[in-house]
Amino acid sequence: MAEIRKVASLVRVMLRTFSLNIAFASSRGKKERKSVSAVILIAILAVSLGPLAYGAGYMILNTYDALSVLGIESLILEGFTSIAAMVIFLFGIANVMAVFYYAGDTERYLTLPVKPTTILSAKLITTVIYEYTVCVLMVLPVYILYGVRSGAGVVFYLYSVAGCLLLPVIPIALAGAPVMLLMRFTRIFRNRDVVNLLFMLLMLGAIMFFQLSFNNLLMMSGSESEMIRVLTDKLASLSGGIGQAFIGTGFLSASLRDAAQIKGLSYMLAFVATTAVVYALFLALGRAVYFRGVLGLGQTATGKKTTLAQVGNMTRGRSVMTSIMIKDMRVMLRTPVYFLNNIFMIFFLPIFMVALFAMQGVTSDPDMASLRAALEGLTFSLYVPASSLALFGAMAAGALMGSMNCIAGSALSREGRQFNLMKTLPVSYERQIAAKTGLGYLASIVSGLLTMAIVAVFIRIPPLFAVLMLIPMLLGALVPNLAGILAELYMPKLHWANEQAAVKQNLNVLLEILAGFAVTAVAIGGGIWLTSSLGLMPLAALGVCVAAGVILNLVFYTAVRRAIPGQMNKVYAS
């Protein structure tokens, strides 16, 4: 019991110092305001995610009804349990690195009167607690819906809770084992930026794998029996493959399936025993390699020498705005949250367009066939009024792509407590803001050019007309960037405990997105009205787009210029 109390105490300390310190970072008055904001945010999330949760539940219940006819409804349990184990494993790699290595507290714990296995157990349990979010959001609702539809008894729900509590242990242990070996015997993984980049590539690869795995099912338009057959094959193959990789998930699914029988208890005991064995093996491996790999991790000195040529490259002169842009780009590239929410979004729409056009040629879905016919029927001519819609559409697309990367809408917030350094630089505020806005605009241009090139190739837009479409697209892309930096000047989110808050919990990002959506809606709605009611010719439509874009950008530009001196002197990152 004394050992268990020590583990529990260490877990509480790790949770408080590693993540829950957000709650203690604010003053009393700020806590009250944050509690009100949290309630409002939860209410908004509940309203927005309600339809999604309802749709997911409806799909699961329908799938149960379809599979129960064949007597294989337990595939739902096996499939979702296996997918959850894979998701926990993928996110567990990053959490193991953060809790076991980057927390920087292991050397301090070694000075305490506790055993090494106590420290390892506390870190493993802390990591498992972080993964309970996946279980609560992804696994437990499926178990509950399955139990309600099947009329399961109390034992089923007891097994469900026990399974959710123990499910993350095996994936986390399997994720931690190779991490500990690599950190012990290699040096490249001691570089946090390299680890973050590899983790991002792994996550993107996993997302693409699941997308391709279920792509045919989502796009097929055969009979209901054919869709049920494909779904059954997908769930069976997925649960079988992942079940072999994550031992124990099969026992959990079987215990839930046979919860009403005595063999369900035997399966649950087998699952608990398997978890205990994996846990013991993880502790044994940790005692052998973990502490030797983590000690001295914070030391950064190396024996690498810098040549004179390298010194010349590092001190090569650049313009001020270029240097600021390069600095911000490097920060976004090496920070996973910024990479996924800012950099990756530059290429999201081009990737989506490629997938959209590629699916037109391989699917027999009637909706996709109608879309293909509509695209093939488009005409691009300076003498046809209907072609004016393409110019308004280009402006709408530019505004949409300008708002998706959210680089300008989080430019100051990403600085965090380093914001005060901007005040000490021998560079005017105007040039610093121009560089940060320009980086977002350049990213929007890259996304726009890629999308335009893909559309032009697949739809066969004439080169002259494609060049004309670039003009309203460029004007539309600038509006949300100016709107985003304007919101940042007045409401920068400089006080955050992790990078996610600077982007995902930033109201300015939402305002930039809303500005892009507003321009998109006005451009499409106004373009349809002008074309249908006035018969506007393409050159006249181009003039309307240019005039509207110039006016909008001038209004935001003037507002930004006027706000820079006062707001930059007023805001401080305390």
C-alpha cells in the first residue's frame, strides 16, 4: 500500500506540473473571467458538435441493425476497439516523449526516496490518463450505444468501464518501448524538433491510411447488401490486423460480446492478465534503458565544430522583413501545432482538389457524375456572361484560401511572452507587422496558385482566362489576412501555457476565418445576382471584383496602419 501511495503522489505531482498548471497560472480575477469563457466555449462546442454526435450515433445504430441480421454485430466492438488502440498508440508516441523525456523532472525524482519502478509506473499512468480522452470520446459512446441496442445487462457496462480504464495501457507500453530504446542508443531522437517532425509525418501517414481504407466505402453507390458486405470486410480486416499488433484488444472485445456468459468473465480476466504482463515487461525494460537514456538529456553542448564558411552563411545579410518572415516560418515548421494548423492548411485545399478530381474518374456515384458533367460544361470566354461566375468564384476561392492558414490571425499570439522583444528591436512596428502579414499573404498566394494550376489542368481553362482569374483571387486572399492582423493588434492572446492555445483557442483565428467566409459568400451571392439579373460580361465582372477588392483592402489597410502605433505601445506580455 505504501508503494501505491507513492505512485499516486507522483502522478498527482506530474499532472499538476505538466499540464494542470494552466489552472494556476491566472490571478483570481482572471480565473472568474476564464470560468465564464469556459462555460460559453463548452456551450458553443455542445451546440456545434451536437449534430455530428447525433449523426455518428445514428450511423452506429444503423450499422448494428445491419450486422445483427448476419449475426456479426460484435464487429462493431472489435473494429472500434482496434481503431482506438491504434489512435492511442499514435498519440502515445508524442505523449511518451513529453512525459518521460521532455518534462525534465526525472533527475529531480531520482533524489527522492522512491524506487525507479515507482517513477516509471507514475509516468506510465500519467501518460495513460492523457489518453482517456480518446476512450471517453471514441470508445465509451460506442460501447453504450451497443449495450442499449443489444439490451445488455449491468455486467456489460461494468466491463465497458473497466475496459476503457485499461485499454490505453498496452498501446502506451508498446509506444514507449521503441522510444526508450531509441533514446538510449541513438542521438538523433534527442533533438526535439526532429522528433516533432517525425511525429507529424507519422500522423499524416496514419490519416491518409484510414482515408484510403474507407474511401471506397464512402464513395460506392451499390445496393445496401453490397455496402454491408464491404463494411463487414473493412471492420474484420482492420480489427484482425490491429488486434494482432495490440495483443489484448481481442480479449476485451470478446469479453464485451459474451458479457452475459461465464466465458465473458474469462475473457476479461485474460485481458487484465495480458495488461499486467505488458505492464511488468515495460517496467523491466524501463529499469534497463530508460534512466540511462534520460539523464543528461537537457545538455546541449556538442563537439561539432563550425567552419568559417558556415559562419559566413549564418551571418549573411538579409532584409529586415525577410528575416522576420524566415524566423516565423522556422517556428511554425518545427512546432507541430503550428505546422498542422498553419503550414499544412496551405496545401489542404490543393490536396482536396486533386482528390476530388481523381475520384471523378474512379467512382460511379451519381452525385460525382453530375459534378463531372457540370464542370465539363463550363465555358470560359470573354464574350459569354456565364463566364463571369468564374471570376467571382476566383475571388471567393482567394478569400477562402486566405483565411485557412490563419498565419496572420495568430501572428502576434504565437509570440506569447516573447512579444515584448518586438518592442526592443531596432525595427519599426509597421515593418514588423507588414512582415507578419506578408508571410500569411504569401502562404495564401502559394495555396491559391497551386489550386488554380490544378483546376486549370483538370477543367482546361484557357491560359488568358486563368491569368484574369488570378487578379480577383489575389485581391480576395489579402482581405482575411488584413482582418486577421487587425484583430491580433487589438486582442492578441499572449498568455498561454502551450502552443495549442495560441491557435486553436484564439478568437482572432476565428475572426480571420469568418472574414474569409464573409467575402466568399458575398462574392458568390453577388456574382450570381449580377450575372443573372444584369447579364454582366466577364471584363465588367473583373472590374467589379477589382473595385470591390481594392476598396475592402484599403479599408482594412487603413485600419491596420492607424492601429499599429497605439496598440503596439499599449499591449504588453506580462
